[in-house]
Amino acid sequence: MTMTSNNLVEHLVELKDVHYSVGGRAIFKGLTLAVPRGKITAIMGPSGTGKTTLLRLITGQIVASKGQVLVEGQEVSKLNHQQLYAMRQRMGMLFQNGALLTDISVYENVAFPVREHTELPEELIRQLVLTKLQTVGLRGAYKLMPWELSGGMSRRVALARAMVRDPELLIYDEPFAGLDPISMGVVLRLIRKLNEALNITSIVVSHDVEEIAQVADLSYIIADGQMVASGSPKQLKDDKSELVRQFMNGLPDGPVAFHYPAPDYHGELLS
């Protein structure tokens, strides 16, 4: 564990030789990576490689069968309930598709985490909510209901909610899924702008190679239960690994097979 000069842990999140299985199927087989403080780190990889599972390990929703998951130098699996709860208070999460509460307004969605976890007066909650909505360009939409929003607007409201308590770590789970090019451009700009303006650490889980290259300081590709490549987007583009080239260039043929493992086709038809 490396310490900075001001006694902060250099890597906000670290995974060391992490193993995790579901139903006898190995998801991670010795995964090791580090998320540097104050940077945007992208986690990429083919579908089904455990990217969302990785987020669940970091947030302590599940526990690795072997290895260490460290957040700010603390091993997540060794935290008690109160400590784990306190750790999560310092995180913000942008879920896939936003996950807004559908029966309350935009304003109340953003205010929800503040009401749930603090006893701040209503006037201060109002200032927080409107400030965060202004940051994502939707202060004028605070009275709208989620069903009145476009997909891109919903994602931005969800982002305002994720950052309303000024987290140290902001996690994005597939933030570009289902967005049109304009909305995607807005979200990309917000990710970079927020990371720089708030001096936070961001983890972006995505398989959108071209989009993530515009914002990531560091990218990891995970496959077959391990980290197979890391570096800047340009370094990954130049990587000689056949698997990395297949993923970065969207090639249909390569180490990641089209067919799920199955018995011999003709033999099974005739059996």
C-alpha cells in the first residue's frame, strides 16, 4: 500500500489476487488492479466478464473467496456493518439506466439520499439539490416526473443524485447504454468536468471503447477472470495481444468465441 505525502492512500481502490465464483463458475481467477486517486479509471471487457460483479466487490455487496479488496487502504471484507455503511457513504453510484424512483419528482429523487442519511434543514437540502441539478444542466426540470424525461435527461438526474453528497468515489455502471449521440456527448463531458471540478476519483464500467477513450486516464481490460491489459486508451489500441485487439477493434473473430461452449453440433443433433 503506497502512501502519498499527505498521508492519503495513493490508490483509492486496490484488488489483489481476487478470486470469486458463482455456482462453481469462476468469475475472477486472480484479478489484480489499482484505481489511482483523483483519476478516471475505465474497466472494460467482453460481456459476461464480471464488470458489474467487480463493482459489487468494491462496494462490499459480495465478498471474494480469496484475495483482498481494499478501499482507502481498508480491506472491505473485514469491515463490520457500521464501518461498511460508513464506507458506502463516501461513494456515489450511477446505476445502469439511471434507476430513478418513478413515483417522485426529479427534485425528490436528487434529495432522497440527503433526506435518508442526514438531518439537514429543508432550506439547505433545497440549495444542494438545485446546485447539483444546475451542474448537470437540469435545474429547470426539477418539477418533472421521471416518465417525462428523455433517456439522456434521466441519466443526468441520476448523476446529480449520485453526487449530491459530494462523494470521494463516483462509480458509473454502463453510463452510455441506450443513449443517443448527443446525450452520450453530454454525459462524457460531465464525467470529465465533474472529476476535475470536484477532485474526485471515478470508476467507469463500460464496453464502449471509443467513448471511454475520450475521458479515461487509465483503462483496464478484464477477460477470463483476470486483468489482461492496462494503460492509456492509446496504449491499449497499440497492444499486440490478440484478445485486446479483438475487443478494441470490435472484431467478430478472435479469442472471444461467437459460440458458447457446447458438445459437438452434429453429434448432438443425431443423438
